[in-house]
Amino acid sequence: MSEPSIETNESMPATEKFDVIYKCLRCGTNVTNTELSRLPEIKCICGFRVFNKVRPPIVKSVQAI
Ligand SMILES: [Zn+2]
């Protein structure tokens, strides 16, 4: 019987991990989900717990001429 060959493509770029950004509905502080996951509870620095999910900022590399 033939076993399927599994090729691990190491040259593939790692799955890009992007941060989801949440904005506190009270004070407007932006927090990333990474920061939130580090906290013992999902809570803003102001103590508010309601966040609005915002799109991550698109980082454009603008080269100054
Ligand atoms: Zn807040």
C-alpha cells in the first residue's frame, strides 16, 4: 500500500497573524485582541467592558522621495 507523502513546505510564509482591534465604547481606547487576551478579563483600562470591533489599520509603506 502506498502512503501519501506529506510535504512540509517550509518556504511558505507563516500565517500572518493580525491583531483585531477593539475600541472601548466609553473612552475610545484602542486595544488589540492580543492585549485583551493577556488580561485576566476583557476589560478596558477605564473599566468599561463593551468594545467595538474595528478594522486593523492598513499599514501602507509610503516612501518619501
Ligand atoms: Zn475605556
